Amino acid sequence: MIWDYQPPWWLPGGNAQTIYSAKLAQRYVGAKPRWQRERWDTPDGDFVDVDWRSDDIELPDDAPLLVLFHGLEGSSSSHYAQAFAQEAKLRGWHMAVPHFRGCSGELNWAPRAYHSGDFEEVGWILSRFQMQHQGPLFAVGISLGGNALMRWAGEMGQSANQVVQGIASVCSPIDLTASGHAIDTGFNKAIYARMFLATMKPRAMQKLAQFPGLFDPQELRAANTLYAFDNVFTAPLHGFDGTDDYWDRASAKPGLTRVKVPALVLNARNDPFIPATCLPTQDQVSDHVTLWQPEQGGHVGFASGTFPADLQEMPWAVMEWMTQHG
């Protein structure tokens, strides 16, 4: 199966496709997806909040389960999570959205937060789902969540098959250095970087109030790029020697040759965040990895259909691929 997205004629370019899909496109048909929250205690004395689609109780226990790892500053309320919830419901799949620490609406207890290469957290979460779910388990990661998921698959190698039947990353910055510099430049810096920092910086300051001395508040306030923010907060807090070390070691791309579980890597070639020149080629991935690189789509865009368009085509394509390859 190969999916080649074609945007509506009135939605040209990566920025339009990105922004329109996030803000205006129809995310679901009928009732808004509802979630039921469950809190999991982590081995280090903290917590992870997991949102289950609330009508899953009507499904057989052994129906497939889709676990969605959200993107930077995302949640179960993100446009892509609601679109996948719609598709999972149509297919009769269970669905859950585990929130990275700090993204569920409540400040976590430990100093650590989350980062793009957080494969240890992804691994712990998937193992817990696998232990408690009776049916097939699939995982999809959006943007940051997809990089962390693919990073996990590269680290696990063959043993990933004992946990999941298949995985997919959607619009993930698997080369963090290239993507980080792209988002910190020009229009991207003015729109997207500013948008992310508008929530990331206040949350970091809340962490500082919890743990005085965690970082230099003046440096954080002065940060106007993701590079600068990661240098002050993300990298040192998670054991990296600055942003360059973080972006290098956390990138999933070098590990794609070690992936031994069915994996789909979907990236639009006009994604404003992710330069097409850094996307992997077939000789840079294992035989278990399928690459979809449509010319259009933006960053987690892919709105389709007549005006005002909806977001169902991409989740349908990803879950159809999972059904065929898992």
C-alpha cells in the first residue's frame, strides 16, 4: 500500500496546510471524542496521565488497541488525536493517549519533563499497555512523539515485536538538528517557535518554583528560539550536554537501520518544520521500515475533501497500513 496525499486546490503550500488543519478543519463527524483519564504511577515516583476513549468499554477486550504519542505541547485534545479517535472508533479499535509529563494539564512531581528522544518513557508506557491489553497493540507517534517512538524501536531491535504489532511516525523530526534549525528561522521562528515557547516557558518557570535552582531564570526568559530553550532547560534537565548533544543523540534517524518491527515513517516533503533534504532514503532504513513522503501535507496537516475539509484521510491511511502490515 502506498498513500499519496493530494490537498484541496484552495489549500496551497505547507504553511496553509499546517495552520488550517490545526485550527479550522473538521476533526471528527458527530459527537466530539470523549476521554476517560487514568493515572499511572511511574517507577521514579511521578505519574503519567493516560486518556482512554470513553466508549471503548463497548468493544471486545481483545480488539486492537491504538496508542497515540502526541507531539510537542500536545494532548488528547490535539486535532490529530481527535481525528485518530474518530478513525479508531469506526474500525472498532480501542484507543489511548498517554501524556508526556507536564502535558496533561497538571504539573508533574519530579524535576524531569519530556523530550524528543524519551525512548525509555515510551518503552515503559508501551510495556504497561502490552501487559494489560489482551489484543493486538499498535502505536503511532505524532511529530515529537513519533521521533521518540522510532528511537525506541531502533533501541529495541527484534524485541520490539514482543510488545507491538506495528508502529508509525507522522511528521516526526527524526533529524532533530535539521528540524530544530528550520523551526528557529524566519517565518517559522516568528509563528511556530513563538507559539511553542508561549506555553513551554511558563511551564518551565513552574518547574523552577517547584525546584529552586533548577536553571537560570534570566536565561530562560531571554530564550527566543527552541535551541536556546533546550540549552537552558530540556538538555541539562535530561542529561544532555547542551542542545547540540541533545539534538544529535535524541534523533531517531540513525537508528532506523536497526528497526525490526513493521514501521511506517510518514513525512510530507513540504513540512515547514522538517526540510525534505533531511528525510531518510530507503538505503538509510531497515527492510522493516516503509517510507511515505508525499509532496504535500505540511506539518500534521493533510486536510482533504470539499470545503471546509476534514482530517480523516491521514488517520485512515495510517491505520489501513497497520491493518495490512501488523
